[in-house]
Amino acid sequence: MEPPLKQTRIDWRAEAERIERRLERLSRISEREDALDRPPFTPSLRRAMEEISRWMVEAELLPAVDSFGNLLGRRRPRENGQPVLLIGSHLDTVPNGGRFDGALGILLGIAAAGLLRPRARELPFALEVVAFHEEEGVRFRSGCLGSRAFLGLLDEEDWELADTRGISLRTARDSFSTEGWPRVPPYPPAEIFGYLEAHIEQGPQLEALGLPLGVVAGIVAQERLLVSFAGESGHAGSVPMHARRDALCAAAEFVGFVEESARREPGAVATVGELHCQPGAVNVIPKRVDLSVDLRHPAEATLDRLSARLRERAREIGKSRGIEVGCRRTQRLPAARADAGWQDRLASAVAEIQGEAPRLWSGAGHDAGVLGRFVPMGMLFLRCRGGISHDPAEFVSVPEIACGLEAMVGFLEGFLP
């Protein structure tokens, strides 16, 4: 029997440096030359999948895709009745994003699988690595579509979601080439042993604690809305103020109410991150505004109350200003708690490295939140400098990457006989 890796001379820093080099290589695969922008179902995503596939092969994982285009690295054909433990994260990015968000979790999984090759057959599960896409939800305004598709959770309304060019999710998926990869069928939850994800914290708590790692206790509930305000165009110099039906003024009043409402609800956050004004001319009264609202709170009842309050206020604003208002929910993800037993296992592995293991709630949504509704889920947070994420300044040091890899391997080794 092979000794545990923690008793062998693994050069964790060298492994982390290799991950960092791979992250740098992936950061140059983008739809733009001046920034990292890797949306789902694009040529850049395909090129990133090809790079990840090569690194999977080096770790003796067999690359394959599911019907959505998610990329999987499989150790070997599964024996009858053997479940799968999935390690993964997402390969898509936000526009002008950072190189660690999502990709780091995938590369940590590949590295861990490679280090565990000698003892893979002793594990009570088949170890696989998955690279989801459309986790961010930027293109289709609905997050975690890849992981939801992986479990067969998308309905017809999801498939009809459209991007700003009017391309539906179904059309984008159907036109995306996955030629060269074998296709694998959907994974029923009963066949999944559990899901493990490592991710940058995307917040300041670990930095404030002076610790590189944290254990995720759960992921908050999240809802996204698309709100429209339709008024009447007119000449900016000829229509008096009292006669205007200005869609942007109505939207501005609503945006202020969104901020005010979230500030009054402890634990809530609300963001209007996207706003489109038509016709968009300096001397024309705005006729139509479409905007997005992102709402989050640990308690689903509180999120429901906040969402209802915003929708009611939008209608009130429209009525008072003679503006037609529309509101559509594009995403609702319930809160998800990490498996208690897995939290303890991760905490033990983390404490061996840094002496303590803080447990944190995630305000960001993750694919782990989708999987965690159906199977045991664990998440490992890595400190990011300044708590900055979704930005080119996003940064995780090589020593912190090394700690994350060591903790992930220690967690997995805990399942060995």
C-alpha cells in the first residue's frame, strides 16, 4: 500500500508554480486582445477547453464532453455501481475578468488527480474533474447554466434565454463545436458521490483573518431580474418637463430604491449591473430602458420579500410617471449548505496546514450551490489579495495555491482505506 502523500516528499510549491503558469496561459485565451473575456459557446472557450484537455491527459484523465459542452476528465471506465466524486469549477469569465476565478479550481482538481494516480483504485469512487461553462451568467443573464444542464435541470424557458444579439441558449449550444471529444451521458445524482470545488474567496474575510484558506459553510440564495421601463421619445429642447414620459428618469428612481432597500435589509446585497438606454442620443428623451437586478441573501424568505418589494415599487414608479413597466425573473438559485461531514473533513485538512479552519458563507454563486442541492458538496476558499475579483487585479499567490492543493489532496486522502 502506498503511503499518504503528506508523508512523501511532494514539492507543493513546484506544483503550485505549474498551476500558476497554466493560469497565465489560459488568461491569454480571450475574445479580446486587451482584456480577459471568455464567454460560453465561443471560439476562445473552445481553445481553453483544448488546453485543459491536454493537461487532463497528462494527469491520465480521459477528456470528454456532455450534451451542454461541459468538459470532463475521467480516470477510467467506472466499475459497476461505483459513484463519481467530481472536482471542478467554471472556465467562462466575466468581461475584463481575472485569471483565477473558476480556472484555478479546475487546475487544482487536475493537479490533485495527477498526484493521486498511484492510489486512485483504492478510493471508494471514480475521481473526475469537470470544467463547467456559463457559470457567470453574463451572456444569457442566468448563472450556473452549465452545472444545471449537467444535472438535467434546464427547462424550456431556460433554453429560450437570449443574449443581447438575440441568440438563444439552444442555438448557441447547437452551433458550438465539440468535435474531437467523446460524448458522455447525463449523470444522475444517485451516481455522484459528491462534488468538491476550490475557488477564490472573492471577498476580504480571509485576508482580514490573515489566513490563506477557509471552509465554505454555505452559499446564499440568489435571484436575477430583468426590468424594463418604456416611455416616449421626444426632442430634448422642445418637450417641457411636466409633459415628459422619460424612461431613464423612471429607471433612475428605481435604481436608487434598489440600493436603499438592500441597505435596509441586514445581510442583503443588490446590484444593478447592466443598463441599456434607447435610443441613446444626447438630444433625445430616452424612450426605453432595460436593466438587470442581482439580489442575494442567505434566507430565501427574506430574498422573496425583497424581490416582491422591488417589483411593486417598479410598478408604482411606472404608474406615477406614465411609464409601462415589465419585470421578468431570469434566475433563482436557492441557498445551499455544504455537507456537514465534508465541512469537517475539509476543516481537518485545512487545520493541518494553517492551524485553524474558519467557516465562511459565500455571497457569490457557485456551481457547488447547484450540485449541493442533490449530492454532498464541499467548497474550499483561497484568499485573494484585497478581496478583489471579477477584475484584472484579481490575485492569488503561489504559496496560497500550494496550500489549496495540499488541503484538497488531504481531503481526498481522507477517503482512502
